[in-house]
Amino acid sequence: MRSAAKYCTVFTTGLQNTFVYRWNFLLRSVFEFVPLIGTVFIWRALFEARGETIAGYTFGQMIYYFLLILLVEHLVTPSDDEWQIASDIRNGQINNFLSKPVDYLAYRVTIFLSSRLLYTTITIVPVAAVFFWFRGFITLPESWTTWPIFLVSLVMAGALQFLIAYALAMLAFWILEISTIVFILYSFEYFLSGRLFPLNIMPDWLHNILMLLPFPYELYFPVAILTEKVKGTELWIGLGIQAAWVLIAFLGARWMWRAGLRRYESVGG
């Protein structure tokens, strides 16, 4: 009970700290719609040039795909968590956790959940407005079982993104500035997570290779489930691979934390 109360306090504190930046979140959410507008015009031109369908997508299905990418990104993508964790390590703030009965990973997960909850609450209105504007393109799943499977995949997508960010921040134990590595990794994520285009429009051999990497399971795979682009055996294999990557990321994050602490030196009062 004391442990639960401890992390409930952390959750409440995280909400309060995040609420200070509520207008930043709202403005960021609004300006994230600008690329969506550009995406609509680009794909409209492509469909007018290529025909009614591209790789099995109609124009409406393609726009609905990007709407769902926007929604999933708002729900599960961490906001500057790696920078905050790296700052804790670089500035010696983790000393506060080493001397107390607080698991740092559990602490950061609690902060992540509180920030996601508040961020989603603040930005849900503009996101809902965008969905209403494009409501003619929305197609709900034919099977009701798609929804719980999507939610499971969505939770794992959030866990995977957070754990990758956490493990990346652990590099601050070894190097002073992690920004270059972060930007390199995020470049791969941007292209391979499905933000730019649905991954299944690529050749089958390349698509199959990409689906062995963790990046598609951060955004593309949950959206593919909700749009019922993956079914049957392919769906269950994908969920297994996604769960495996979450486990690998968790074990990697734990290992990097322990390895980092062995070389960590706290200097000063």
C-alpha cells in the first residue's frame, strides 16, 4: 500500500508539473496539423495521377490512415522524456533516487503516464475537430474484436516507445551529449514507423524485413490493426513480435541502468 501511495503521489506531481506547459502542448498539437494538410494535398495529387487505388488504398483510406497515425502519436509518443532522463544523469539529480526506496524506471513510467494523460486531455479537442472535418473518410472496423486487439497493441506501442527513449537516455552515463544519437535514431523512427507512408505499400520482401524491426510497432502496426490491414496469422505473429520487442527493450533498459550505475560517480554535496 505504501508503495502504491508513493507512485500515486509521483503521478499527481507529474500532472501538476505537466499542467504548467498546457499551452505549449495545445499549440504544438495545433501546429502538428499543418503537415497533415500538406499530406492531404500530396496524396490527392498522387491519386489523381495514378488512379483510384495505390497499393490497395483508396484516397479516403489513405487519409484515414494518417488521421489514425496522428491519434496514436498523441496517445503514446513520449514528450522529451529522454532529454529529462539524460539531464537527471548529467546533473546528478539521480542521486535523489539512489538513496531512496524508489525504482527510477517505475518513477519515469509514472511520470510518462501522467504527462500522456494530461497531454491527451488537452489536445483531444483539436484532434476530435480534425476527425470531424474528415469524418467522410472514417471507416470503423467490421469486427468488434478488432477494438480490444488494437488497445493491446496500442499499450505495447506506448511501452516500446518509452522504453526505447529510456534506454537511449541511459547513454548519458557514458557520453556527455546524446543529442546526435537521439536525432539519428529518430530519423530511422520517422521513416520506418509509418509516419510518412503506410509500410505495406512497399515491396513485399522489404515490408517483411521492416516488420522484424521495432519501429513499425510504434505506430504503423496498431493503425494497421484498426484498419484491418493485418488479419489472421499475420496479426498474431505481429503481436508476438511486438511483445518480444517490448520485452527486449525492457531488459535492455534495465541492463543499461545497472551498467551505467557501475561507472556513475557522484561528486559534490
